[in-house]
Amino acid sequence: MVAFVPGLTSPFILLDDPLYVLKNERLHATGWAGFANLWSSADAYRGAFIEFFPLRDSLYWVLFHAFGPVSFPFHLTSLAFHVCATVLVWRLARRLVVDEAVAFLAAALFAVHPIHVESVTWVAGLKDPLHVSLMLAACLTFLGWREESRPWRYGASLVFLVLALLAKSMAVVTPVLLLALDRLHGPPRPWKESLRAVAAPAAVAGLFFIQFLLIARAAGVVMPPHGGSWLSHATLAVWAQVLYLGQMLAPVSSRLIYCFTPATGFLDVRLWAGLALVAGGLVAWWRLRRQPLW
């Protein structure tokens, strides 16, 4: 909390904060009808806006009507969810590693890492600590179900997944995380058993993924990304992994997303550097997956 206290006094930022809060007419609607309208996807399917995250918008609605256009309560809420996510990271790490010091160090690095500054101190970034907290809760309850086979834990994991998907579309990766946790935690299991365990979360995530695509199509944003070809998109996607790894190990400029130029072809060095990083990561994971420190 001390590390992020300076961000509590930050004003609203012109990038997305007016779109989400200050000039959002749906957010300014009063009464129960105004709140309930946040949970209606009708406008989204008509192309009125490109996002439908009612849980995030409900938090915005409560904060706006309780405190008005004041940034401090929004920042404090983001920080509270970041603290929650940090605690859940620690709990999850304690489940996965034997050495408690390793788990504590992992959570401490997560807590104060500079790469979280944008998500925690930007009002429009509230959906990041919110959906990550819910994703981690889904992972922990899933592991609890795996250890004790209590159906309510599996149901709770699905509920947390749905809530995470109502906050940000990135939560669609949760079933992949659950599968990885199932393979890494505890005694080895047959692949069929692991796949059956994540079938329901995968179905939920798949339905939301279809909804996200339909809303994006209604808003006219389903197109080759960055205004270029799919090759450019693939190149920039894998190259982003190289840049984000650099940010993780040695944080520098925050202008990460503005340094992309379209791919020049299949011989573009960024494409092969990114693929090499991904391949190297997979090899390292395969070699180290059963090591206690990992």
C-alpha cells in the first residue's frame, strides 16, 4: 500500500477515464433503473459501445453516485483490489511450493512491481486488479476442489470465473491456467481426467468469448489488428512477449504499446525472436516443472 500511495492523489486522465466515468451517460443514470441498465447488453449488441463489463461498471456507478467525479475513491478501490490480489498470489504460491519464503518473495515481487502502476493508479485500469482477484479466487477454489472433492468448491470456482469475465475479457484464459495448475499440483493425473476437470470452465469462457466477438462485430471492430495483416498481428503479438519480459525484469519506459511498426514479412527478426522466446519458455517449463523452487 505504501508503494502505491502517491497514486491516490492522481487526477482523472484524459485517456479513457472520460469514456468510462466522467462522460459515460449510462453511468450517470440514477435510481435502480439506471443501475439495472448497466447489466443490459442490448446497447452493446446494437454497436453503441464496444465493451460489456457490467461488474466493473457497477463499481464505477456506486463510486460515482457516492462520491461524485472525485478520483480518490476510485484509486482507493483499485488499490484495495490490488492488495486482495497480492494476498491471493501469496495463498496460491503457498499451495504450489514447499518453501514458504519462496511464496512470500513471489507475492512481495507481485505487490510492488512497477508494471502494475498503470493498472492500480489509472481509474480506467480498475478492471485489471478486479478481474485478477477474481481469477485467482477461481484458481484457489479449483485447487481446493481438487484436494477435497467438495462440489461446492467447484461451483464457487465457476462463480468467480463468471464474475471475472464480467469485469474483463482477459479472464477467458482462466481455463488454461486451471489446466496448468491441475497438471503441476499434486500427483500426476491422466490427461483425460484433467481435461474433464476444466470442461465446465472452458465452456463458460467459450460462451463469453463468443459474446465478446459478437459485440465487437456489432461495433465494427472485428478486423485485422493494427490496420495491417494477420502476419503483422502475429509478429507484434510474439514481439510483445519479448518487450514485456524486458519490462518484468528491468522496468523502463511506459510507452510500450507505441513502439510497434507493421511486420516486413516472414523474415522479420521480431517474429523469430518472439517465437524463440516462447519456445524457450516452454522448454524451460518442461525441464523445471517438477522442481520445488519452480
